[in-house]
Amino acid sequence: MFATTKQFFRKIAQSLWGKFESRAEIVKFVSLAVTFFLIICVYWIMRPVKDSVLAATVGMENQPWAKIFSTIIMLPLVVLYTRLISKFKSEKVFYILIFAYGLIAIIFMYFFMDPKIGLSNTEISPYRLIGWLWYVYVESFGSLLVALFWVIVTDTTLPESAKRGFPLIYMLGQFGNIVGPFFITAEKLGFKTSAPIVGISGAIMFLTGILLWLFMRFTPKDQLISYIGKDEKNFLEKTATGEKELVSKKDASSKKEVVGFFQGIKTIFSHGYLMGILFIIMTYEIVVMIFDYHFKMMVDSTFLTEITKASYLANYAVWTGVVATLCVVLGINNIQRKLGMFASLIIMPLLVIVAIFVFKFYPILSVALWIMVFSKGVNFALNQPTIKQLYIPTTKASRYNSQGWIEIFGARFAKTAGSMVNLTRSMFVGKYGALIGVNFFLTITLSVSFGLVIAWLFVAFYLAKEHKKALDDDSVVC
């Protein structure tokens, strides 16, 4: 009976992700998936609190300025991140950042519990610094830690193995998206404010750092091999153990090539392939940022207290995780495996443009909720794993120089661009009234977004072609 059940689940797993080559490969991806589960869990615990605290301190109408402010702060953080990557191995940088963020979370909890400057103070004012700082903190966590985790994963995974393992990592990550905000909210745990939730988030960060350390310590070296082109391959003897390790000549000097923040910009704009990845990520972020602002403003006007706003936004987070998880469980990754990279890349822009038209004609909270749920869910389940695989046929130097920059600062810049568009909403409302002004705003947004999506489709075709050519030739794109 047990053997039959085990065989049944094994067949399901193989149909969804393909057949893993070994037990060691399964253990590798399960370990990474658990780590990613905790990262996403803590991020989605903090994300609803990010907006509820902003609304309770400085006001939700200031969200566009918070996005712009967070991008300005992210610039020196990206410089620091790049310098750390140039001096230390990526996993060591992860340890430094995850424990630093955990400590800062504990500090935030202390200040949020203060009766004068904390969440017990219900005065809304743009001068309440703690609201701005908290918003930037959560935004930077989502940008830095998630991107750094995937730098580590893509740097230790071969293309065929990635097709099997990446969807598994994302699936468990989506469970974190569900479990975190479902169980850990102030309203469900009986807290008066979200301050204790922030402390719980810090504790989970410490656990995440420990788990990745264990993974890097005990995973077999043959499971930590990165993709390199045929011209780069080289075997080096390890003097201490006599073991052989597959590395590249480029790898041996890659740390010297990562010379700083501006090297990332130079690398990206020197290669059309990397510029294409940047364009896709930025286009998605701009369009979704506009939707997000409308959605959050509706939530702010509907719910009155900090914990009720956080609770509703937590429900949004849960449903986003449910949709993303169902997509993965139902085998959405098979689109890329069976139909190719191009098919995977064009689904998201087509869904986004449909969402734009729907929201233009039905601009209400429930519609905004489900548009955001499906936009985020499909992005997490299909679009992001697909984009991660685009980095694989590149050199290690290109990955280190560009991936962090694109996914951290590139995404932040796109959100800033979207926020600047959102700032014009009040101008239209003031001039034409609430109904006509918002409709006029959405019409302009629709026109711009449509043009971006058309360009997105052409860029997707180019990226898919270059990706396939590199893998077929056993080479690198750049």
C-alpha cells in the first residue's frame, strides 16, 4: 500500500517537473525550496504591514512618494550590495544581509510598541519618519534578499536541472506566500497592532540564514556546478583535497571583474540580451505599480484601522499565493518545457493587457483585488521562473554584474516611474472630478501600457531565440 502510494506521487511529480537525475538533486532542490519558503513567508508577512503602517502613519496617498524615496535609498544600498559581492562569495553576502535585516526588524518592533512614535499613536502626518523608514526597509528586503537568493541558485544549477528544480522551488515559495500571511497577522493572533508581527518576522530571518548555511555546508560539490560555455570549461585540481571541480577560467577571475555598481550598468547596456531582460522586468513593474496604487487607495478608504487594513491585505497575499501555487501544481511550467521559452514569455504581457481593459470598465475594489491576485500569482509562478532561466546561458561575471542590478535597481526604477505616473492621478481628479478624472487617467495608462506590451512581445521573441541558440551551441550569450 505504501509503495503504491509512493509510486503514485512520484508519477505526479515527474509529470509536473520531469524526472530528477538523482536523490542528491532532489535533496538539493528541496533544501533550496525550504529556504525560499521562509524568505517568501517572511516577506509576505511584512508586506501587508508595510502598507498598513504607511497608511496609519504618513497616509496612503503618499505611497507614490514612498516608492520614489525607497528608490533613492536603494541606490547606495545597491552600491553596497555590489561591493559586498565583489569581496565575498554570494552566500556569505546573504548571511550578512539576512542577519542584519533580522536585527533591524527587532529594532522596528521596539519602536512600533512605543506609545509616542509607534502604532498606538493614530495621528497621520508626513513628518512621521518611522512610516517612511519601515516602508523602505520592507521594499529593500524584497529587492535584495530575493534577488541574492536567485543569484546563488542560478550560480549552482545547470540548465536541464533548472527546468526540473526551479518550479519546485517556486511552488514551495508560494506555500510561504500562503502560510505566512494566513497564520501570522495581528488580528488573528489577538495583537492590538502589528508590532509583534515585525518581531516574529525577524526571528524567521535568523532561521533562514542558518538553513542556507547548512545547505552550502552539506550539499555535494557536484550539485553546486554552474553553467559555463564550451570555451570556458576547465578542470582545476584542488590542492587541499585532490578533488577536481568544474569551474571556468572566467569564474576564477570573476570577482575581480565585478568592480562596482557602474560596472553593472556598463555590462547591461553592452549586451542587447541583458537589456531585453531589463525591459521585460521594468515594463511589468510599471504597469502593475499603477494597478497597485488604485487597489491600495481603495483599501485605505474602505477600512479604518491599521490591523483591519493589514488583515485585508494579508488576505490578498494569501489568494495571490493560492493562485500561484495552483498554477505550479497544475503544471504551468510545462508550457516552457513543452512549448518553449517564447510561449512562457508572452503569456504575462497578454494577461496584463486584458487586466488593463477589465479594470478600465470595472474600477471597483473586488475587481482590483482579483486583477492584482492573478497578475502577481501568474508572475510568481511562470514569468519570474522563466526570466531566471534567461540568466543561465551567460558568464558568471555577466550574472554577478547584471542580475542583481536588473532585479534590484532596475525594478526599483520601474516602480518609481509607475509612481510618478500615479502622482498625476490627483491632478486629473482635481481637474475633472473623481469619476471622469480616474477614467481619463486609466485611458492614458491603457494607451501607454498597450504600446509597452507590444514591444514586450518583440523583446520576448528575441530573448527566446538567443537563449535557445546558446543552449543548442553549448555556448553563452554574453
